[in-house]
Amino acid sequence: MNPLHYRSATELVSDLKDGKLTSAETTQAFLDRIRQCNGDINAVVTLDEHKALEKARKADEALARGEPTGPLHGLPLTLKDTWEVAGMTCTAGAPALKDYTPERHADVVQRLEEAGAIILGKTNVPIYATDLQSYNKLFGVTNNPHNLAHTPGGSSGGAAAALAAGMTPLEVGSDLAGSIRTPAHFCGVFGHKPSRALVSFRGHIPGPPGTESRPDLAEGGPLARSAKDLELLLNVIAGPAERERTSWQLAMAPATFDSLEQARVGLWLKDPLCPIDDELLEAYEHLGQNLESKGALVAEARHHLLNLEHILPAYFNLLGSLLSTSMKPAQRRQMKWIARFERWLHLFGPVTAFVGEYGRGVNQPVYQWMAWNEMREKMRAEITTLFDEFDVLLTPVTPTTAIRHDHSNPVFKRQITVAGQPRAYMDQFCWIALATLLGLPATSVPIGRTKAGLPFNVQVIGAPGMDLTTIRFAELLEDGELAGFQRPPDLSH
């Protein structure tokens, strides 16, 4: 039987409502687990034990009085340290924010508390959530529970590591450049980047504290150890921003199938601009064969947008425009030179395709941004024809499993090794770009471990608004024993 800290959130909430567990004992169990495991992993960076236990006791008392309960009644959980929780420091890994304590909940946090959740504390991120590894000067380095020499990913790295280690049953991450999907892949848990604007971003850092506008490309979404828990949490956090609740209500489209036999599955596993490790490619092809054997319709997906030559220029351009808002003038000038000398950058080492477009995006005037944005919207309309043929599209998440820690500077000189060859660090942004650029739902689903013992995931992409379809597919993979969370070997107890 699973120990309490590795049981699903769905089971825990059921037992809490039925009185088989108390919120106080459940909260204490996760606090004990954090004390047991966090020393080596360093995923949880802020704790509010006293307030969490007090809220847990009040949740138990409310249940005893017969008061109505929410979908997360009495469930303790941690949150990525980019979401503002009133009365709890929110640093985004930045020394400048080490003492920042918001007075108001982020919309996501408000929804969690209204659903009955109890916020235990915060999990680690890179400074201002701007790296694919989670480390900063405030709290140090977060390690991957499957191998401490490797990163859990970023920017939701502390969130994914805490889940994999059993320190929390649920997490809410954020994803601009794979920051939910990649940590889920590196740590072997489930993560979901929602469709565009499905989850309110107000109260997320970055932008600066107090920001009311919604950033381009970025989404908030759930992380969990099962697909059913992803759906449970998405149903809580999805919906209009607080000030828009009088304008519209959420009505997510149901999944388009109930069994693998009904699923139409497209595969896009190779692109010459971003090769992946041979072991991952073999695993993805084997998954396709297993799906066929279970009755799914599986075929190589063909569409002119399933080509990184079409996707990466627009993605990097719009990403550069967004991130330029937080750059200093010297950094913008550096990006201008990178754009100008793009064709010669390969002389100094591996270069990610179209990275020069990032530099142009950083410095472009608004009329050029408008042209790229219109191109993006036309592409978003065009991609719907792919989903007339397929329910879901399966792709890699990144070219490799979790990389070893590498905190060398400058970041653009870092390298990764793919199929024995040196590749640019930013290649890790390539396979997540389609879903991010076009605002598509994408679920990161754990499907195995490499010979070296590191977990890996597949990315399940759906049509705009079809979040419950990609999550349902993940659940069917679990039911068919083709996917599922596996505990880190040294933390199996």
C-alpha cells in the first residue's frame, strides 16, 4: 500500500471528506516528509508550518460541523515560488525580492483556498523563473530526486522535485518555455500547460509585483503524480480572472474519446533542426507501436506547421519581445549583436536554429511585433486542420533526459550532449515551442526510464481548448500501463 505521502490527491481528498483521514494528520505527514527528504533535494524553500496546521485543524472542525466542503478540502500542498500567497514571502528566486510579502493572493491561490486547499510553503525556481535549471543565490540548487547530480529542470523545478519526492500531492507551475513540461519530463511526473488564458496569471512573478496585464506566451498549470490529479487541480484553478468572473464562465470541452481504441494519434518525433537522443526516439516509436496494438489509430502526422523551420522563428521572436521588458540596455545591445552576427555564431560552438530571431525580437518596434503576432494567429487558425485528422499529437519534450547541473556563464555558451554530439543549451526550447506559440494544451506524461535510470516523458498536444482531451489521453495511457509515475529508487519508502 502507498504511504500517505505517495497517495494520489484524489484519494486523499476522498478520505478527508469521508473522515478516514484528518487534515491535521495529513498536513503533519507532509511536513514530516519535507523534513525527511528536503535536505538532499532542496525543493521546498519556504514553510509556514504553524499557519498550515492551524488551517488544517479548522478544516477538520468545519467538516465535523457538517459545513460544505470544496474539491480540495483539507488537502495540504506546496506552490511554486512565483505565485503570490498573502502573508508568505514570494521571491521568484531573486535577492531583490527576498523580503517581499504580498498582502493579496494571486487569483490561482484564491481559487485553491476557496476549494479548501492548505498552502504549506513554496518551492524553488531559478532567478525570475528564467532558466531550465532551478538554482539561485537566495536558496541554492535544487537536485533531481532520481539523481542528485542532475537538475530537476526549471523553472518549476522545485515543484516537480517535491512531487517526485512525495513532499506534496499537487503543485501549480507556470510555463513560458516549457517550465511545466520540462521539469515534469526530467522528474517523471505529470504536468499540463493549459490552452491560452485558461488560468489567470494575475499575482504571478514575473512580471513585477502588482502587474495586472497578462504576459504573452505564459500559462499557469497543474503538476501531479497522476493524470486524474491533473484534471482535479485544473478544474479548480481554471477560469476567469477575479475581476472577469461577472463576464464569463468556464465550460471546457469534454474529451473526444473514452478509450485508446477510439483515439486518433499523430506522431511528430523527428526534426533535423533539433535531434533527440536515440534512446528517447526508440521509446517514443515503441509507444506508438503499443498504442496500435491496443487499437488506437496511429500515424505519422503531416502538416506544414510540423516543421521547426516554421515554428522557431516566430516563437523566438515573440519570446525575445516579451523578455526584453526586463532587460537592461546593455543586455539589449548584446542581443542586437547576436542577431546581427547570427550566421557566424556557429564558429564559436553549437547554435540553436533561429536564435538570432530572439535577439531581433528583443529590439524590434511594436509594428514589427504586430506583424509577427498576426502571423502567429494565422498559424493558430491553420493548425486546427491537423486536429481534424488527429485527436492528439505526440512529440518529444526536450532532446534529452535531465541534464547534469551546469551553472556556467554566459548561458548562451552552455552545451548539452544529444546522441553523442554537442548541441546548444537552448535546443531544450525547441520541442515545446509549437504548443506555446499557438496556445495549445500540452500534457507532459511519464512513460519510462532510461538505462541510466532517469525518467522521461512524452508531450501530448491537443487542439485549442481541448485540455480535457490531452489529460484524458494521459489517463488512458496510465490505465493501459503505458505510462505512470515511478518513485525515485532511493525514496521508494
